[in-house]
Amino acid sequence: VRIDPPGRVTYKLIVNGTMWIADPANPVQEPDGVGGQNSVLELCGGQASCGDVGTFDWRDAVLYFAMVDRFYDSDGQSDPVTGATGGDAKTGPSGQYAGGDLAGVTMKMPYLSGLGITALWLSAPYENRNVAGAAIDPASDSHTYSGYHGYWPSPEDIVFGAGNLATPRPKIESRIGTEADLRELVDTAHRSPSASNAGIKVLFDYVMKHADTESGLYRAHNDWFVRRNGGFALCGPENLWDDAYWGTRCAFTSYLAPFDFYNPAVRAWSINDAAWWVETFGIDGLRLDAIKHVPLDWLTELRARLSRDVTMPAGGRFYLVGETFSYDDRDLLKRFVSPRTMLDGQFDFPFKARLCEAVFTAGGRMSELATWMQGNDGFYGPGALMSPFVGNHDIPRAIHFANREIGNCRQGSDPGNAWTSNYRQPTDAAPYERLGLSFTVMLTNPGVPLVYYGDEVGLAGGGDPDNRRMMPWDDAQLLAPQRALRERFGRIAKLRAMNKVLARGQRVPISSDQDTWVYRMTGCGTASPDVVVALNRADSAKTVTVPAGRYDDLVAGQMVMGGPVMVPARGERVLRVRP
């Protein structure tokens, strides 16, 4: 409630995630984005929602996922696992270690800073299985794999004591570096200049679901793991992924033993382990792998432990983001989201599908994306902070959706698209420009936008593991559209950092049709003036109408008047309102 000017009271009412305005001096009720919202936001100054724009807030973050083994090799050395299916990870699929290391990520921190990255998700750095393993479904995939990706943890029989004491000490995966290397990476990130002026925050991937059957922990505590008839119930071959009982008890493979997290002692060990890594390395968040495959008790106990032990976290929260692979079940994703007791947010798979359909497909409609996003605002509840993305390590590379080679925006990985040479680097500019437009959507809207390493240059690749090629570092080998895409991403990412309303404000729709979408980000008052974003998915320039007024074109660096404005093909205009 705000009384200003005297005698006038305005109310904001949230109903099922939608804001309604009630003003007794002018008795109307209007949905968010219609009629008098701007005046109400001006009266309130926007401070309640935008906060202090001069301090770091997780809403401002731009997140980058670096798979350590495939990012940068600092010493030219690798340590392959006997029996894993090899291949040249520079140009195609490989199930073998390729040589990337922690020191390599540290060396490339200036690159991340220059790209506008303010948070780094690091693939799991823990000791991994040292024996080659079969695919999730060996009947359809005959290749064998190493644990280069970090998802096969192999811990010793560690006993956790008071004061963060662990005996024996948890190990870093030796093939990517040492504990000193990991400390240097985190410290370097925290010291790095960044668009947020608050360093680069660091998240570790935490893999809690299972442990390697060759691990010391498994050998010592065989009874900590769920069995059925003497073996493990397999999620994939038996299609138990969504089973009401076995979905949180099944095994991904025969050599990854599923923890029995319905046993309090087992939950306690896992939570102690996660807390050890958090406290020992002073990181800022965790990405929780396959969160729907563990009981909620594990998650609520982890959040309670972190809330107790991590004091004064950066941005006011220790960011917990989960992975629940579902494009169409938002209620499933929401089940795990509650910033005070569970996750801050999840990777937004439903957003990825709708963004892909609107921007990449030939018959896509920006108006449908605009409508869907209006309904998605606030869906996950107060304080939720979802992470929108267009590409990740489990699906074919984003450039092939943008190139219209892949028409199904929910396409995942399978042996047919993972072990093939079909997915080559596109040579024309159009798909890179569509991919750039998708980045602009993410970077000019609320959430913690995620970019998967290499997507900033439109790196090619089919399904897993072809989507995990080595990051290319020689600009001479990049196409001109690849370099242009990287420059475009960095430019918009930095605009997000300099104009906090893009991250913390509220989106007010102005217009949308098949090819264009225009909206105003508002709500931060004079601390961060409103910005009008105009997007065009068409293969030719389009004219849109923006509200009357004077604007600074933040991309072109010139003043623009309201009214008809041209938006380039597969492009954007980012217009900041002048006082």
C-alpha cells in the first residue's frame, strides 16, 4: 500500500501470479501491462521490486556452463580411460577424456569476463569412476564411456565430523586437476572484473543421485543403496523415469548405485558431502542434477543446512538451481521450487521449447511466445528465479534448431544423432542471427539466462556426446557469422548489466504478431529507466510502433524518436527511455 499523494491509496493484488491494480480514486481493475500500470509503478518508485541497483542481485546474473574436460586444455595432456570409445572431440563425438582442465578454465576467465558472464556453472569436479562404462541403454547404444563429464562420482568411505572435518578428505578428479587448481579457479573468478562489478560467481554441479559401484563408499556401505531382487532397477530400459515409486529409487546404469535417500543416515551423509564442497571452496551456488529423482526430504534438508551455514550469501541467496527435464509439465518443475525451503528455480525447459518454436521454426509466431510468457510470469511463486536457456549438454546443439535441420524443438539425444558426422557447422549467417535473437529474448527478460559453452559461437554438434565438442579458441577457424554472434551476445549481456530494469523490471506488452514482439521493461524508476525492446524474427526488416517519446538506441548508439521504428531482419532494437 502506498499513500502518495495524500489521500490516494493504490493497491497491488497478486492473483495466481498475475498483478491487478486497484485505485479507489479511479476505481478500475486492470491486468498487468494494461492502462494505468506505469503510473502506479512511478508512484511506488519501483524500489520494492528492483531493490538497490548498485549491488549484486542474482536476478542480474548471466550464467555460463563450462564442461571442464571440453573447455580448454592448459597443458596439452590427457589421461584416457582404458576401453572408452574415443574419437576426435574437436570435430565430433567422443566418450573419452579430451584434456580440458581446471587450470584451463582459470586461464580463460578474462574471456568470460569480456563476454559479459557474471556466474559460472562448473561441471562436477569430484573424483569420478576410473573404469569405462556402458551407455544408459546398451541395447541401443553399443559405445562405452569415461566419466569425462563428471556425472559418475566415486567417493571414498568419507566420515564427516564437526567443523567441516572430513576423513579421508574428498578428492578432486585427478584428470582435471588438483584441489589447489580448484581453489585458484574459484578465487580467480571471484576476483575477476565483471559486468556486475561483483566478480564472477561460481556454481558446482552436484551429483547426488548415485555413486560408482567401484567406489570406496559403495564397498563400505552396500546397504545404503536401493536394490530390487539383488540388482538395481534400471530407469531407462525399464522406463521407470516417472514411476511413482521407482522414479526416486531406480539406477541410471548398472554401475551407478542409487542412494536410498529414504534412509535418514544416507541423506545426512550426502548433505554433509555437499556442504563440505560448498564451505571448503566458498562457492555461491549449486546446480542439482536430476533433482526429480531424489525425495523432497533430501532437498529440504540441504536447503536448511545451507541456510544455517552459509551466512550473508552473495546477492542475498545461495542460489540452488535444479534440472528437471520436462518441456510441458510446469507443475512438475514447480514442485521443487521454493527459495526459502527448496530450489530458487529450475532450468526452464518449457521456455526453451516455446522460444525455439517461436524464433527458429519457419511457421513460428512471436505473438504465441509473448502470450505464453505473460502467463509464465510469476508461475513458480514469489522469489522464484528460473534459468531460461536455448541449449544445454543433453540435447543437440542450438545452432541446428536455428538452422532448421531439427524441426522438433523437444528433440533430445539418441544414438542416431549422437554418434554421427551429419551435424556440420552451418556456413550461412541466418541461423546464427536467429540464435542471436534467442539470446536477446533471454537477456532482456527476468531470470538467470544460461549459455552453454560454445553456443555463443554457434558450435555445431548433434546429441550427447557430439554436443560436447572441444571449445574452439582459434578465431581464424571461426566463420564471420560465428564471431558476429559472439560479439552480439556480449553486447546484449553487458546492456543487461548496465540497465538493471532488463533483469529486475516487469515486462509490459506493447505489440506482437507473427514476426515481431515489442515490450517495455519497467518498474525501477529513475534508478534504471525503462527500456523498450523490439524483436523481429523475419528474414526481412519490419517496422513496429513504439510509444511516443525520446529514446537512446543502446545498440546503435543514437537517439530515436517514438513512433514507427525499423527492426532489422532477425534483429533487435533496445531503446532506453530518455527523461
